[in-house]
Amino acid sequence: MQTAQKRETGPTFAFETECRQSGYRVIAGIDEAGRGALAGPVVAAAVVLPAEMSEEHIGLIDDSKKLTINQREYAFDMIRTYGSTHGVGIVPADQIDELGIVPATKLAMRDAIRAIRWRIDFLLIDAVTNIGIATPSKSIIRGDSKSLSIAAASIIAKVTRDRIMSDDLEAQYPGYGFTQHKGYGTAAHMDMLESLGPTPAHRRSFKPVAQLIADKSWAVLSATSASNIASRSEMSLPDGLGLSVEDAAANHLRQLGYRIIDRNYKTRHGEVDIIAKVGPEWVFVEVKGRNSTKFGRPVEALTPEKLNRIENVALGYLAAEVGSKVVDWRIDFVGVTRSPDGRSLDFEIVRNAHY
């Protein structure tokens, strides 16, 4: 067996050895991946390596950014097999927007450490300080190129995140190229953002995405927009009954448990057809009717610009009604299509039609 101090280039066990000489036994390296991306989660890993490793295994570990995809994958499997233990923390885009990227990164690191069931005596952390853990620690600038434990953590974090982007987000949002750019702000990614608008996996608080939303007035449908069509149903109409589209929608919503609060609420920003509550949640409803689907379904009239106007009206309404109190709210869409003979209505409801 051979320790990493004999390695001439790349990360070594020098910091780990220093810690052990000070009496610390279980030492974990901590690093993150995805901190600077425009989309996807930030992922952190904590890795405890054996005190001694073979020269062959040591040679596989380096700063993840310096390794090829195949080298990272091979090292990932080796670390998981021969490393003492490891943990992973994942913080998604919406939580990054809520907390900010630095607190979110520290949260991912804490989660990674907690995922290790062992009592860790000392933490070697790549660059980040004061992560909110009482365990003694040392922050090392460019630690992934100096400490084998941190380099191993960088590999676990990087491969874990890459798989999320390539396997999960690529399938959820085809056409954005997440497999290629992994959520980073490449020219191809920015072109897709410009063309398609941001997804719920994009970090709306990051300047390029926020600027795009401001410039384009993008209002993003929720992550499961296709499956958000919560119900499609038909209602027969008695002979000779003339029922407005909005009246029909309101009646249908009442049957579904919506409590109608207001109708045709207008401001200088725009209009909301129906304001309702479902339990404690406020719901702002846009209604669109068509006599047939010859020119498309009503839901196709739901544009980003329309959603943006409704959101502005909703925010103004809530500010007047509840002040600074934090409440849950959403935008729903009801499409109503009359049958050719006018004797029935088809309802299509999209719940949570904003992000």
C-alpha cells in the first residue's frame, strides 16, 4: 500500500495526514457541483477515504474538472466501492431561488455530511467557509486540486449532478439540451432559453434568467404542465338554456369545491375572470371559451403574456386583501368548448398554470 504523499502531482493526503497528526481520525472532504449553473440543482458530496489507498486508486482521483467523462465515471465507481463512506446533498432550483445560491450550497453540504452515519471529526471543505456545522473544519481554496478527500467529493458531486441533468431533466424538458450543457450558460443553452423560455428547473433569481424573463415577459408553466390538465368533463345543457362561458365555468368550479369570491375583477394591469379559494389557497382563474376546436383548443390561448398580466393582477389583489401576510395562491385556467349542436360543454382545467 502507498499513501498519497508520494504522488508528485495532483491532490494528496497531506491535509488529511496533518489532521490525523492533530488527533482527528475521521476526516471528510466536502465539495459541490452546479453552483454557477443557470438550471438544475446544486449538489454537494462528503467523502471519507481510507487512511491508505493503493497507488492505482490514488491515481484515479483528481479535480473532477480535469477528468474526462469516462475517467469521472470510473473514479466515481471506485470511490463508492473502495471509499470508506460518502453522502450527497441536493438542493433544487426553486430552493436556490428562495435561499440564494450561497446558503443553498451550504445547505447541500450540511445535508451531505448528515447523510454520512459516522461521527466526523474534521471537515476539509473546498473554498466555502462557515457552513453551519459545529464540526471543526478547514476551508481550502482550490481544495479539489490539493486534497484527495475533497477531490473525491468533487467527483461524487459532479457525476451525481450530471446524471440528474442528463437522465431526469433531459427527459422532463426535451429540447433544452441539458445532457450537453448541464444547465450552464453556454451559447446553445441561452439560445434555447431565448426560444423556449425558462423551465421550472431554471434559477429565476440568476441574472441571465431573470433578465430574460423581464425582457420577454415569460411566465413559465409548472413542471408538470402537460399533466396539470386536472380534469376534462362534459356538461349537458337543457334545451333553450343560454349560459355564458364564465357562468358555466363558475358553476363547474363550484362543483369541484372552489368557493367563488369575485368575478370579472379589473385593474389597470388587466382582468381576472374568477377569483376563488380552495381551502386556504387563493385561485385566480382565466376562462376561455370556443364554439369548436376547429382553430385549436381553448388552452392554446394561454400565452406567457396573458399569464404575466394575470400574475400582476393577482399580486395587486392579494396586496390589497391580505397585506404583507404570506399566503398560498395559484393561477388556474378553464377552457370551455361548446359542442356543435350547442347542447353540451366540454371543460378542460389546467391547475397551477404559472411558476
